[in-house]
Amino acid sequence: MLKGINPLLNADVLYALRAMGHGDRLVVCDTNFPADSIARQSALGRLLRIDNVTAAKAVE
């Protein structure tokens, strides 16, 4: 376990955060946003999920 890192951040999310560089954008959205179709157009090419958590909690 990584010390000090919230366990809500799964391996896929941590990978994407590590791979981000200057000028990259991260979108945190709720279920009403068309995230899957937007994610397919991104550099990563797939949707990352943190389930059963509010957007505010995910950002925290």
C-alpha cells in the first residue's frame, strides 16, 4: 500500500495522473456527463472510474 494516498485512487487513476504533463486536462464529472465518448478521444483513450463516490469526494 502506498502511504498517504487515498485508497479511492485505483491503479488506473494513479497511472493516468502520473502520465499527465503540462497542459493536460483532467475532467471529474458525474454520471450525466457523456464521459465515455469524450474519454475515447483522449490521449489515454479510455474512461477511468471511481465508483460510489461524489465528484466532490473524488477531487478531495
